[in-house]
Amino acid sequence: MKILITGGAGFIGSAVVRHIINNTQDVVINLDKLTYAGNLESLKSVSDSERYHFVQLDICDRAGLDKVFAEQQPDAVMHLAAESHVDRSITGPAEFIQTNIVGTYNLLEAARAYWNELTDAKKASFRFHHISTDEVYGDLPHPSDESVEYEKSNVECSMLNAELDQNNSKFKIQNSKLPLFLETTAYAPSSPYSASKASSDHLVRAWLRTYGFPTLITNCSNNYGPYHFPEKLIPLVILKALAGKSLPIYGKGDQIRDWLHVEDHARALYKVVTEGEVGETYNIGGHNEKTNLEVVQAICNILDDAFPIQNSKLKIQHYQELITYVKDRPGHDRRYAIDASKIERELGWTPQETFESGIRSTVQWYLDNEDWVTNVQSGAYQTWMSQQYGAE
């Protein structure tokens, strides 16, 4: 099988590429524009494989896409290329509209034109897998919400025992029935990023219904793990803590996310593209609901054990003393939580990592890979890319 992966140099995309090359006999064509977050160093371990090929291309380049499809003749597409940072979408939404909506449209049309020329057998087996986010659903009721009742018949619920103590504001809710995101949950995006992803999801579904184009969609919870660009919460906290810098947390830090290890996600995505049913949506989550504050505290505790503070200039003994609270960002969703029972029931996928095992191995990876971190942070990698590939 030959799989065209867009955004294969990104955080999740590179994990998918590594998984496929290391665990299957499939061929991968990695198509990536190589923006600031695209990092070919994340693929060094598989780049010498005869089954791996890289093409530098913007998904907004329709002529370039047509050429890639004609030359590479893929059996499936896994579409991960996207602008994905919420804060960046708030300050500069135009790029998100261009890449996530216009780019997805161009890719759909290029793939459909290619698909229309295939033999009947090839047409029947072809798949277009669009990788999306749980943020398209908006947010869910939070344990701190008061006097909220939920209809059990209308929504799948989880039992959550929650106790948080933050800035003298304490709440405790036991056995509260809190809803989870289902594949049928209505869309209610809150940020330019999530709105652009919701739009691309709608395009993919429309191409299935209008043209019979064989698509699948997955919506995932927050990913974490190795090779994560350090603008996102977990790598940002690890690196700031090691540098002795303040660890800013939005609001009270009580925003809840379901954390999914990127390698578990990669396994799930391959399951979907190879075994999923055309037209279906599969939610992928890690079964790890944590507040942002809990995540930051967990990282600090691991660093206390693995890399104790030795610089007396910091005037602190524990990394948690670096935590500071900043004004919450506009439209910040309070809680995400995914019901991943469908993919478990229908495709047999479950996450292998607990949050405790995954976050510890992630922190250790950043401690063990200073060269990768230094290149990304210093801009040396972007300079090298520009010399090699003419990337901006």
C-alpha cells in the first residue's frame, strides 16, 4: 500500500510516518510545506528507508498536487497538514483559513480528480482520511459548573470525581454526570483555529455525499509526546522550567483536556485508514482528563526527581515555584473529553499509554534530546531548511 501523508514533518504527522515505516511494509510519501513547525529532523530515524519519500509542497498549490498524484499514484491519503495553534489563530486567523480550508479544498479536488481516473478496483479500495480535532465540538460542562442536570438518554456520560484547589477557590463534585464528545456531537467551534477545522470537516463530508468520494474523519483529543514543537503546553513547560523561567498558566489553570500520547494516536490513525468504514467518523482519545494545572504540576514533579534544581540564582527549591497565572485567552474552552468507545468497539483500538507513563517518558525524551530542542529553539533548523529546500 502506498500512502500520501500531508503534514508528515509535523508533530503528529511525523509520528504516523515513523509508525508506518517501522511497523508495516507500506510506502509513505510525505508531503509537507516545511513551515516553522515542520521538522525533518523528527524523521531522521526513517529517512533512509526505501519506502519513505519526501516532497516539499504547499497543499494550496493545486498544480503541484496534481503532479504528485500523477507521479506517486497513492492508494490512500492521510491529511494532517494544518495550522494548529489556537493562540496564533487568534492573532493571525488568515493563515488558518488559507491552509485549513482552502488547502483542504485543493487537496480534495486533486485527490478526487485522480480518483476519477482509477480503475474500478482501485477506486473501491482508495481512501481519503481527514485528521481533525475535538475542538470542533466546542467545550463541555465543567465540574465547577453549578446546578447542571444532564439527560442520560441524550448524552453519554462519565463519572468524574473532581477536587481542585486553586487561589483559595475550591470546588468538589463527586459522581457528577459529565458528558463526553460523541461522533454525533453538534459542532460549536470557539476559536478561528477550531472554526477552520470544522469547515474542513464539513468539506470532507460534502465531498463524500455529493461526489461519492471515499472519505473518513477522525477527531482527536490533545496530543503530547516526543518531537512536539515547543509552542504547545507540555514541551513549553518542560523547556521553560529547565531554563528557570516562569511557567504561565491561563486563568486558574482549571481547563480540562483529555490527553492522548502521539504514538497511541498514530496507531489509531493507521487503523482507521486501513480498516475504517468509508463515511464514518471516529473519535480518538486517551481517557486522561487532566486540568492544565495538574499537567504542569506533574511535569514539575517529574523534573524535581529527574533534574533537581541546582542553580541557586533561581532562589527556589522546586519547579512548581515557577508557576504564574496570566489572563485567560479569549474564547478559551473549559473542558474537552472524548468518548472513544466507537473506535475501540469497531476497530479494536485502545490507548497503551497512561498519562503517568506517557508524561514521564515525554519529559525524559526532552532531557535526552538537547540537540533537537536547541536546533528548534535557536532557529538553526529553520536556517538549515532554508538552505536545503528554500523554505521560508
